[in-house]
Amino acid sequence: MGRAVDEAVFESFVRASGASLLRTAYLLTGDHGLAEDVVQTALERTARHWGRLSGSAEAYTRRAVINTAHDGRRRRLARPVEVHAPTDVHQSQSDPTSMIDLRDALVMALRRLPPRQRSVVVCRYVLDLDERQTARELGIGIGTVKASANRGLAALRLLAPKLELVGGPGGPRQ
Amino acid sequence: MMTIEQQLRELADIPMPVPARLAQQAWATGRRQRRRHARFGVGVAVLAAGVTLGVVAAHPALADTSSTSSASSVQHLPAHG
């Protein structure tokens, strides 16, 4: 395949998968700017191996996103932890912006999970991968996926107990 | 009432604008890195060849492939009978 054709195929791949990869990076890092850096790094790795990739380019890049997000987190551990004021989703649930508040509260709660639990929860429930795919994606056993998913959900319920009381786009559904 | 699992699934709908030049920048950087890796490979090969030639120049006997150790030792064996 010619270089120009390779580049065109790569660009169409980024157009098709970019949003999903960015979303994954955002949910893993909790920061838009950082998510863009993570995706950029992962895409550079994919571009370097383009033409020699065995299997799905999206799966390869997603693994690179997860690894880069974790590596970045390790590097940032020395920095002081940023403190966010918790969003009171209960107060704002009748407001049209309540769903955004709710989403932000969930993203913030996700950010407080340990990295492996967060990755498992994002793969299982946001990306909708099954246990086997999640295990393959993260390079861990199926038992670890099950345990991390259970612990992650339990931790989310503790971190954001009001989230389960709030309804969907139409408001509360209690 | 929505469960945590359902709310997590809704996160898959967060609109995420992809920066316009993300693909071009990643492609350009990736290609530059690939070229750098290739140049590094060539550099290592040239260095290895140079070291080999240097060693052979210092010890010409190593380059003499016509007389193997076993053949030369056979030639110098004293003849019996």
C-alpha cells in the first residue's frame, strides 16, 4: 500500500474511532487536555506500527490509551492531588443541567477509583466489552475482571451514593 | 430509578469533539519515529560491521578461512610407518 493511501486510511480510522478513544481517555484521566495528550501519544504509536498491526487498529490503540493513561498517572503521582468540590446532584436533579452535574459527579467518582478498577469499569460498562474482551484488553484474568468490576461498582455507590436516586433525562424516576 | 451500571452506559454518549489535526499530527510524528528507528537499526548494523572488520584487521589469522584448525593440525602430525 502506498504511503498516501496508508495516511488516508489512518485518517479515516481516526475520524471513525477518535471520539470513542478520547472518551475512554477522558474517563480514565478525568481531564480533557490530558485525554487529548494520551490519545495523541497512543495514535503516534499506532501510526508507527501502521501496516504491521495484527488485529483491530482500534483495539490496539485502545490498549495504548489505557497503558498511556496509567503511565501518565504514575508520573503525576508526585504532584499534589487536586481537590474538587463535590457536586450535590440531589439538589439539582430537577434542573435541566442536572444530567451534566450527574455525569460530572460520576466522572469525578470514577477518577477516585484505583487504576485497575477504573479501567475494568470503563471497559465493562462504558465500552460495553464482555468479561473475556475486557480481560484480553487489560492483560488480566477473567476472575480479576469480575472482582474489580464488583469492587469498582461498590466503591462508586459509596463515593456517589445519590447517583442511584436520580433518574434519566426526564428527571427523577423514583 | 437508574442503576450505576445504566448511568455508566450513558457516559458512552458524552459528546467528544476530536481535534481537527489529531490524525495528521499523529501520523507525521509516528512516521518520523519510524524513520528514526530505521536509521538507528542501520547505525547499529554499520557499527557491527566496522567492529568485525577492525577485529579481523587486527588479527588476520581470523580471516584465513582456508586453513581450519583441524586441517592444519592434521598436516602437522608426524607420519608413522
